[in-house]
Amino acid sequence: MFRKSIIGLLFVSIMISCNSSVENPTDGVKDNFNRQEMLSNWADNIIIPAYEDLNADLNDLVIKKNEFLQTPDPSHLEAIRNSWMNAYETWQYVEMFSIGKAEDINYAFQMNIYPTNIQDIQNNISTENYDLTHVNNNDAVGFPAVDYMLYGLEAGEEALLDAYTSSNLSMQNKAYLSDLIDQMQSLTEMVLNDWKLGYGDAFVNSTSNTATSSTNKLTNDFIYYFEKGLRANKFGIPAGIFSTTPFYDKVEAFYHQEASKALSLKALQAVQDFFNGKAYGVEGTSDSFKTYLLYLQNGTEDVNLSSLINDQLNKAKSSIESLNNNYSAQIKTDNTKMTQAYDELQKAVVLLKVDMIQAMNISVDFVDADGD
Amino acid sequence: MNGSLSTYLNKDANGAPLAVFRISFGLMMCFSLVRFWYHGWIEKLYIQPIFHFKYYGFEWVKSFGTYNYLIFILCIAAALCVALGLKYRMAIITFFLSFTYIELIDKTTYLNHYYFISILSFLLIFLPAHAFFSLDNTLNKKSYAHVPKWTIDSLKLLISIVYFYAGLAKINSDWLFRAMPLKIWLPSKYDLPLIGGNLMQQEWFHFAMSWSGMLYDLSIPFLLVYRKTRIFAFVLVVFFHLFTRVLFPIGMFPYIMIISALIFFDAGLHEKIIRLLRSMLKPFSINWTSPKVISAYRFSNRQIILPIILLFFGFQILFPFRYLFYKNELFWTEEGYRMSWRVMLIEKMGYTTFKIVNEKTGNSFLVDNSEFLSTFQEKQMSFQPDFILEYAHFLGDHYSSLGHKNVQVFAESYVALNGRLSQQFIDPATDLYRKNDSFKSKHWILPFKDEIKGF
């Protein structure tokens, strides 16, 4: 009985006394992981450069749009279309960061809600009375709306150009296209400036382990994007996983028709790069989930979770690469390949949402009741 | 044998400890409920959800929507009356019934310390906690200086059972030889001042905390009972519970345990506390006639009360061992896991989705859980088989009522336990809609691909 209490006392005193003696790093103890470096890497090497690039691309899109509206002919149409595609690909790197200003203004909802709502767009165009920031217009703005305006407004390139020249709605069509693109650029600039002029610092300094700290929020965002933005929106919903039938018309870039695969591969690349801490646009990697997991699992008998996740992401990539560029066609001719791509992504979701979250001991979303 | 038992049952003790316990229990419960209200959890946990997980046998317990606030008001009022010792018996019964009813509304919010409060308040129904220093004394014009010793000892016994069983639960290979789950939980507290960046990250510390936690739980009842070690034990109690409070979001539990541990102290301390309370109340005291002091409280119906208490403790001692009737790994299947003082023992996370299949056509679709469950509910459901089964039935009924035919419900579920890689949890080929809940083993839970030895 007394021996037990002495052992207990011993442990307690060891705990208390060792408080002061672990400053010495040379006796083989685990170094603490520098979370602030990870946050800096995220902000300075990935997030802000991606936004810079997107902003530049959207500025270019504005220019191409103005030139097109000035001279609506096939070559200018091609120029604006290419610019749109370029910006759309860059967008894939940024959609997952629903934090800070982007979260406040529901940035992603104003940039990439699809399928776009043709009735709402037509209504806006004809009434000439619309507030693009209103939540009811989320499905009538952004990249998908521009997709419709540049590819789906009329069938065939000639008819499409007519919509901007000879149609009796040509002025309104032009106005709407212009407003859409201007809005996208202005929102992006707003988010970018917020990151550069203050939020970036706040982000990097929010290092505590609370539900609202940067690490927790961004991890939740990352996983939410993977589950919803990538897995469900690009694959699950169109392939009919969540419904009794597939929806070939709910794919991303439905009107372009051949862009869905390119966009989803970019999105997957963005996810994998972020996981590995790869800098945006340039060579070099730094701290991110991959290294954090390696630190957390150092010395345990557990499997290397980081490599498991990368392996699974690679498998998902091959599965997606085997698909038709045109997802609508893929769904109509052989939907099982879409569901297979979905399944591979789903396996990655489990590794991220269960294994990675458990290792990092982050609460998935806000469950602020007592635990026991 | 019988002689010494009846001698013991007839022994008297100073009534002060029981009074102090009653007052502190009532006040803490009051505070705890108001705190719960203040955080908006009544709304979030009991009113907002469209679906509630039910306890086996208590499916009839309903949420009353906005009227749930009335139950809380009733409970708070009862707790206040308990503290004051006003109409004590009615108050404590009301408290027990209203508190337990609230807990029964949704299994999602099960916490070991809510269970503790329920059974503690049940026990208090049968104890004469109003015998001393209570408003009932003033109203009935009678006060009792002594109560039967076993009434105070029964509280000590209950608290000892909680600690000891919590300690037993920690005697398992994951806790002691893998330092799990502390090895996950402690490093994540990297923002604690002084120790967050260094001590909490060290592996030896994880093991030290695991072992000392186990030893603490097992030994603390004995250390509290022995007079010579009592003060040292109380220091340990305060340290342990405050430390865990800093580490984990466990609400009122640490304070309840610290205050409850006072019951082990001699009457002298409690009389001092009561004198202190009297002096604080002096400015408010009206000139009521002092109650007549009778020496000892006597039960009028002891022959009914004692067997109930006996059954109660028999249940408390045996119930946590029901897991032995099930073959598979307890931490995996959780058959017999709840209500057995397995407190903060495992780290378990799951991901569970459901597929609705038309048996005849083979058409299927996945359910979006967020349509029916809150994030908290989905989290709890994802790794507890009884929740999964209940939810599967709800989905089956729901989609059948929407017109879907030949509805089958399959679960795709992955669970990670104590840092192991996630494994498939539920047999994806079992139509859960056809399975019913019972005390029998659930064969549709896939076997655990590892071994955990111990309790």
C-alpha cells in the first residue's frame, strides 16, 4: 500500500522536477515540431503565391474580355477562352483555402458553384437587374457562369458569337460577361490583399491548439475540400454516387466539355503538393502535413502514414488519368470508371479524415461540449 | 458475522460530512446546469438535432423541443433545494429524475461523469442528507447531530468504486505498454506554457503519465481512507484533477471529484466548514426558532432502504464486468464499454457512410449524413456499433417512407483505434436494416486485427 504511494510520489516528483531539465536537447529527446514554420511555409510559399498567380491570370482574363467585347470575333473568342481555362486551372490550387477573407466573403461560393443555373443567368441578363454578391446568385456567377457564357450560350461558335453581336440581347450578354469577370478579379484581389496586408501575419502567429487556430482551421478546410470539392463535386455527384442516377450535366466545366479531367488533375495535384509542402510554382518543399506526420509517428511501430497517403493519392491520379477528357461522355458511356476514380479518392479520404486527424489530434470541426 | 454486521449498521457518526456533501453537491449541480445552459448546449445538443440516439429500453424518452428548458429549470430548482436542504427528499428525487431524463434524451452526449451524477443522486435519495444544517431542520423544528455511519460510508464506497474501476480499466497493454492514447493526446497540447514544447513531447513522459494515472486511480481510495495518508492523498487528488482539467475538455468533472473527496475527511473538518457557512449566512439569518437537536437520525423504513442500497452496490460492482460475456475486443466492439468507468481511456475515430440499395434493381446511393446528424452525432456514430445500427434503421425507415422500395442499408465504415492504421469496422455486406439490437454479440462487426491484453 505504502510502496504504491511512494511510487506515485516518485512519478509526481519526477514530472515536476524534470520541468526544468529538458532544455538540454542533446540527450536524445524528441525535438518539438515547429508549427510556426509549417504555417509560414503554407502562407508564404503556397497560399500567397497561388493567389498572386490567380490574380494575375484573372487580370489577364479581364484584358482578354475587354478585347473580346471590343471585337467579338473567333480569334478574340479563342483568346478569352484560353485565358479563362488558364485561370480556372490556377483556381484549383486556391479553392481549398476557405480561411480568412475567403471565408468571410464566401469566396469559393462566388467563384465555383456548379452546375451553373442557366435560368438565373438568363434572368439576370434580360432584367439587367442583379447583385452578383447575393447568395441567390451563387449559382449564376464565377467560373461556371463564364463557362456557360463562352461555350453554352448558344450551340456552335457562330451562334455564340452572334449572341455578342447581332442578337437583341447582345448588349446585355456583353454586360453580364463583363460584370462576371470583373467581379471574379475584384474578389480575388480582395482576398489576396487581405493575406498580404495583415491576415498572413495573423495566420502565421495563430499557433495554439484551439479550434480556431490556423493549423486546425486549415486542416479542416483541406479535408473538407478533398471530400467535397474534389471527391464529391468533381466525381461523386456526377457519377450518381449520392443519388439513384448519374448526372452527366453536373460535371465541372460542363459547357467546355473537354476540360473536366484537366481541372480535376490540377486539383489533385494541388492537394498532393499541399500535403507534401511543395512550394507553388517553384521547386522546393518545406514543412506540411507530410513532415508533421513523420514527426508525430517518429519512434512508433506504426506504418508510415505519409507514404501511405501519397501512395493512395498516386493511385487516385492514375485512375483519373484513365478517364475520358470529357467526363459527361465518360459518364454516359462507362460510368464505372468514374465510380472507380471516386473509390480511390474515397480511400484517401479515410486516411486523411481518420488516420491523419487522429495522429494530429485535431478536432474535426467545432464540437465544443465536454469530452469524457 | 451477522452480529458484527448489525453492529456496524447501528453505528452512528457525526452528521456534518453528509450535510457538507449535500450542500456542495447541490451547488455544483446548479452551477453545472447553468454552465451547460450558458454555453448554448441545450439548444445545440437537445433541440437542434432532428434525430436522437436512444438508450436500449429507453426509446420512449423524447426531447420536448423548446420545452426542454423547462426540464432544466426544474432540475436547477431541485439542485438548489437539495443544497438548501429544503424538502430534501422530494428535491433529490426530482433532481435524479430530471437529470437522468435529460441524459436519456440522446446517447450521443453520454459522459461517464453524467452517469456518475445520475447514480450518485440516486444513492442520495436514500441517505438522510437533510438531517443536519438544512432548511428542513428549520421547517420541521428538528435537527439530528448524528446519522448512521453507513450512510457516509456508502458515499465513500461509491467514489472508491469509480476510481478503482477507472484504474482497473487502465490495466491494458495499449495504455501501459504503448502509452496510448496519451501518446497522441499529450503532444497535441504543445501550446501549454512551460511544458508544452518539451515535456509533453517526450515519450518517457507519456509512459510516466500512463503508469502514474493507473497507479493513482487504483491507490487513491485506499490513500483517502487511511487517516495517515489522507492529506497527501487529497493533495494528489487536487493535482491530478487540475492537471487533467488543463489537458482535456472535461468540464465540471474534476471539481466534482475534488469536492466529493472531502467526504473521506473526519467530521472535524466538516464542522469547521459548516461553522464557516453559518458565519457567512449570519447577515441573512432571520430569527427562526432553532430546531430541537435530536441525537441520532433513525430510518423509519430501514428494512426497505438497506436492500435497495445493497442491490445498488451489487449492480455497481458487477455491471462493469459485463464485457466478459462478449468475445471480441472490447475497445473495438464497445459491447459493455459504457457505464463501467472507462474514463478517457481510448482514442477512437471513425468514418462511416451508408449506402441505400434497392434489393431488386440493385440501384444504390450514398447518404449524406449531414442531412440527419449534427457533426457531433456523426462523430459519435462513426465508431460505435449500436449507434450505427440505430442510424441504419432510421435511414431505412426514412427512405422507405419516401417511397424507395426494397430498401437495404449497408455501412462502409473505417475506424482507427489508439493510433493504429484505420481498419474496416462493419461488414459492408450485411444489410443492417435487417439486424436488430439486442444484448447478443454483434457478428456484423469485423474482427479487430490486433490484440489488446488486460481489462
